[in-house]
Amino acid sequence: MHSNQSQFTLSHIQEALNASGIGVWQFDVNSGTIELDTTAQKLFGYKDQTGYYKDVFTASEAESVAIAKALEKVLKTNRLQINYLPYNTNIPVTVKGGKNGPEGLFYGTVQPVLLKKNTIEYNTFETVINEAPVATCLFVGRELKIEVANKIMLEYWGRDESILGLPLEEAIPELKGQPFLDILDTVYTTGETYTETDALAELIVDGVLGVYYFDYTYKPLKNADGEIYAIMDMAVDVTERVLSKQKREQTDLRFRNVIEQSPIAIGFLQGSNMNIEIANDRMLKLWGKDNRVLGMPVEKALPELKGQGFIELLNEVYETGVTHRSEDALVKLDHNGVLTDVYVDFIYSALHNENNTTNGILVIAADVSERITALREIAASEEKFKSVIYAAQAAVAVFKGKDLVTDIANNAFLQFVGRTRDEFVGKPLAEAMPEINGQESIQLMQEVFEKGIKTHNFGRQIKIIKNGVLTTNYYNVSYTPLYNSNGEVYGVLDIAIDVTDTIKYQHALQKAEASLRGAIELAGLGTWSFDSEKGEIYFSERVREWYGFDAEEKIDAYEAFECVHPDDKARVINKTIFAINQKSNGLFEEEFTVINKKSGVERILHSQGRVYFNDDNKTYMLSGTTLDITSHKKIQIALENQVKERTEDLMLANKELENMNIRLLHSNEELAQYAYVASHDLQEPLRKISMFSNLLKERDKDKKHEVIIDKIVTSSQRMSLLIKDLLEFSRLLNTDIRFVKTNLNDIVKGVIGDFELLIEEKKAQIEISDLPDIDAIPLQMNQLFYNLIGNALKFISADKSPKVTVNCEIASQEQVKQYITKPENTIYYIISVIDNGIGIEEKYLKQIFDVFKRLHSRTEYSGSGIGLSICRRIVSNHKGQIFTDSRPGLGTTFHIILPAKQTRI
């Protein structure tokens, strides 16, 4: 036997462990390495047999802290036990081990954990989720029931712990139509982890549907058989980051657009490496390069700059943050393989981030090579200089000296000033053009001469006398100082382009815009625009008054929509969202009510607008006009209400006529029954009275026939009761009694007081819930509850104490339509009188309301059999319905449906 046991070797143990899905590991504390068998490699999600312990024990950030603490504890206790979810697998595991053998060696096992509720493993797993520093939850089963969700996740959802155990779709219904439910279903089907960043989700938080952004991971969990049984969801709210990113992208886009569309050469160098992030076409042309240099360091893109001082100057600006300006600078650039001299005016300006740290340099440059070349050629040869001026298409003139004596003026310039060459050339400008005195142009030219600083003006207004008439003209002018060989200013070069037509067109356009604004003002219109990128709304003064915003108040979309009436808000928001969608027709039109946030005044507005798209077909603006149609709408509503009231009055009259016909039919039926009773049942007591009276006369000489006398008395009493009930029933046919507001609580309490002695005698329990106030005939209500409660106390087995319950609830629309043929436009109540009496067989339920219909002999229970007929008549008088539920031996419930308001009071 001992020999057989010794044959159960390590290999047998290994096979047994593998068969049971348990892996084996060995941990060397001294080296920090772990050896794993095949099963352990699979469970840890580690592909190698040997590895460093931190590479093997991988988990989420929260669980990594717990693992580290457990490994530290090993050195003190020589024992290890921890449950966690390895980062590279979908199966939670239990890791156990201890010290056994040489110093510093630990041995142990790893096995999968199937999380079962109320187990140590489950509770540990649940604790890890609840204490996780990020939003974490667990969806179980194909229906994605929310098994566990920590506080952070519940706050993201805008829910509390009451949703735990519910399917995700039921707990958060706004997820329908969003991609997350389909993604979860795919993860559950394929078993593949799904991760997404900056994902948009619409969630109802604090009752408001909002847009949020998340980074999240859906990780499937598997049991020991490799079957998926749950999905872990870990998420981080990155809404602020995404919105900030979007804002930065919008700013960057505008910045890029400004640069790209700029008429001058502009570029942006990013970081200390001076990587060329942006360069417009003019800058690339200036450099002699194409867009392949984008993203390259400027030193690599333009190697010819080395040794020319520009790289050093850029570094200085980056380090000091001090802007550098330079004019007429010579730079040698490689243009198509040829090193070319280029003269530029340029600015190096440091740009800073939100931390006021330099993050790049803005380069603005203008190629002035042509101008420099021209000036140098003029300096070298006056004649050539003059020929260039005379040949120029633009108006060019040269003025020398402090008095600005005209030295050269080409024909175009003479045409501009309206002078001949003799009238203009060789004379001081102020003398040749006396109208120029006092105008800013001559002052600027004098400053250029004195300070040697060139200046440019666009659309400058100059008044000139032409043909004896003072005309107003507009020019783009450039005043450039001219230097002699000693570097001294000797004159001013005046280059001008007549832009009078353009400026006048701009003025006309401004007038047209002013006229349009005037027309809008006269029409009572307001204007608005919605910047979909910023989420901001711009209102004209009139619209601001309607909404209650101050003149300079900044308005975001949320504040504007808050002023929209709650009945219209969702519709207006949805229409706005649809209008700015690329798939819409780009038009917006809606009528809605706004509530002035200051005064509370309501206005009905009619807004129209259209969407504007950029070159990428993305919406950047929705703008339009708004008209106050409150008065018009009120008139329209008043007319509609009049038509509606007339229609309702007609319908009410028709309904009343129909009700009268129905009541007439009921009355005819009941009168027929009354006639039948009067001709048959009432005759029996009368006949007996007559018969027993005769017998009494003939035989009762010695008063020996007391029994007969008793029968006479009994019959007389019964006849009296029948006649009394018939008279009472006939009174109910009179519907001319007026309705008054009646408190049913007071009615029922009065009835209970009437039965006080009988209640004490039978030891009855009476329970009455809160009953409503309704329009009713108080006396008939008293009789209705008197009959129903009286029957409940009377029809009871001798071995029971009566229990009577009276309760009330508001009837649903379906219940009202089921029992009331033509319901009124009011609330209906269902009042139930419930007893524990002898009950009624189902076949008699429709007969019990017939006049004189008895289900028991008079010796068992007293009464005339007309009480429930009276109840039905009373309920009918109140335009209601009465019906019964009953089970023999268990009790009966009488349900009474009554309207809260009567059309005739």
C-alpha cells in the first residue's frame, strides 16, 4: 500500500490540477520572477513561462494597489491570497500561496472564480467596483442587468441604487437609439473587449437631457468554462476635456483660416524645435517650397538659413518672448535649386499657451524684393527710376525736400490730382494743390520725410479739385522715404491706387444694410443668430427685450432655451438640432411662447432662419428673424375658442338629449315593473287582510283566534312597507332636484351614526378611507350608502362579525369608457363598499338590482327587495354606474362610479 501511494507523483498532481482548471506558480522573492505552468499562463493572461512579477500580476489601477499590498504582506505572513481581474483576461481569479521550501521561494495556485452573489469572492469583487476611483459597473446576462454600480457611475447616469437589478435599457431608457446597447450586445456575443474615447452620450441628469462625453471600456467576463456571463463597464467623464478640445479646435480652425486667407505671408513655428505647423501659400511661395515642409523643423526645411542669423533670432524670440521686427532684410533662399536674394519685411512674435509659456512663434513676412530692387535701380540711375515711375500702372510721384516739391509724377498720378505736368511738377505740393492743406495726407508725408518711416493707408479719403469742382476720392496709398547715398532722407515716394468706386460701393452697401435694419425695425422684427460651435446666441435689442436679457449680456443657448415655455421647449430644441444637421434642408421655422425672465410676460413668437455651412459642409451659423405674433395669435385663439365653445355647447345639448332619452327608457321600464307590482303583489296583502278580517268576525267570539289576528297584523305591516318603498322608488324618477357640492365623508359618517346600535350589537368593524367632494343630491347619497351599508350589516352569517370597508380611487379613462356610455369632461371616482357577508351567486348578479328581486326568504332576512333598485336609480340620477363583484361565502363588493362635476348643478 505504501508503495502504491508513493507512485502518486508530482506529475499526477499536475495532471489533476490541470484537469480541474487550476494553475501552479512559483515566486522567487529574491529575483522577483515567477514561473508558471500552462494553465497559470492562461489564467494570468501571460504568454511566457517565466516573467517578472509586476508583468504577471497586471490589473486595473484600483486593483493594482490591492495586489501590491498583498505582495508586501507575503513577506510578513508567508501567506498570499487575493481575488482580482487580470488586465489581459476576462476571467476573475483567486490566487493562493505560501512559503514552502528554500528561503525566498513561494508556491501557490491560481484558479478561475465564478462570481456568485453573497460569496466572499463576489463581495470582494463588489467592493473593488464600489471603491474604484473611476466609474465602474457590472452588467450580468444577455439582458444586461445592472448587478453592481459604484457611486461615480450612478452619478454619471443621474440615477440612484434603486436601478440595481434592472436591465440597462429599462433603468436608463434614454440609451435607446444610442449605440451603447448594440455595442454591449456585440461584446457579449463576440467576447471582444471594446474601448472608445470621447464618446458622446445623451443622459437625463437632474431631469434634464444633456450631452456628455466619456472614455469607456466594455470588458466581457467569462466563467471557468469560457462562457461570457457578464460585462464590466469602466468609464471616465471627459466632457470638459472634449468641450475644451472642441473649443481649441474651433480656435485653431479660425486661426488657420485667418492665416490661409491672409493677403500676406504668415506661418506658425511650433515648439522649441520650430516645427512648421502652419504656412499659407504666400509664405510657401516666399520660401520657394511646397506643403511637404509642413511638420518639419524650420532649420531642416530651410537649411540655407544656416549662418544667416535667422535661426538664432528665432531662438532668441522663443526664449525671451520679445517680438522682433525687421524691414528690408536680405535673406538667401533656395528657389528651385537656385540660391536667390530675397528682401523681406518680417515680424517674429512669440505665442503663449494658457500657462503663459511660449509654445511657438508667429512669422509674418512681406516680400519687398521688387520694391528694394526698384529703389536701388532708381538710386543708381535717375532716368531709369523715372522711366519705371512713368511706366507704372499705379499713380506714382516723388516729392523732394521738406516742402515736398514734386520731382516726378507719372500720367496716372496727374490724372488723379487733376493737374497738368506744368501745373504740378516742380512746385511744392501745398502750392500745386492748395486743397490738400489741412488734410491728413500731407501731414503723413511730412512725418515720413522727417522720421524716415514708411506708411501704408487703405481707402484714405482725399479731397481734390478737378475741373474747378472739389471731389472726394479714396486711395490706397504708400508713402516711402527715399534715401541718398549718405543714408539721409531726401524725398518721399507716393504710390497711389484709386479705389473710389470700391469704397463708394462699400458705403452703398452699408447704407443698404442700414436701410434693411430700418425696414426690420419698422416691421417690428427682431434678428438673431446661433453660433453652433460656441453654443452662443446673439439677439438684437428688440429680441433681448422680449426674452428679458440686458443689452450687453452674453447669452448661451441653454439660457435662451430656458426662456421658452415648457410646453414648447423640447420641440424648439429638437427643431434647432435638426436644422443644423447636415441632412436637413438648412431651414428653420417655428412658433413658440417665451417667458420674459425678468417680468414673466409671455409672448408668442414666430421665428424663421437658415443655416450656413463652411467649406467642409459643417454648420457654423443659424440666423434669422423673429416676429411677435402674440396679438394675432390671441385673436386666432379667441376665434378658435368661440368655435370650440359653440361646438361643445351643441355637443352638450345633444348629449343631454340623448341622456334624457336613455332616462326615459329606464323610467318606462321601471314604470312597467311598478304597474305589474301594483296589479299583483300589492293585491295579496289586501286579499289576506280581507279574508282574515272576515274570519275574525265570524269565529273570534271568544278571542280564540289570536294567530289569525297576528297574521292580519303582519300582512298589514308588510303591505305598508311595500307601499312605502314603492313610493320612495317613484320619487327617484323625479330628476328635477338640483345638485350641490356634497362631502361624502360627512354622508357616510352620518349613516354609520344611524347604525351605531346595530354595529355595537354585531361587533362590526367599519373602515372608511378618505372620500371626495362631488356634485350630488345629499339626501339620495345618504339613502345610497344607507342601503349598501345596511345590507352589509344584515346579510352576514350568524357565526361572523361584519366587516365593512368603504374606499375610493380616481377611475382611469379605460374604466370610465367601459362603464359610462357618454362620459362627462370631468374626473370620475370609483367608490367601493366591501363586506364579508354571505355573497351572491354569479347568476344572480344582474338580477339583484331589479325591483322586489329577493334571493332569500323573508324568514331568513327581512326587507322588501327594493333597496338595490333604489341604489341603481340614485346612481343613474347622478350619471354614474353601479356594478358588483361577489363570491358566495366570502363577501360582496359594490362598485359605484360617479362624476366629480355635474353639467347641471
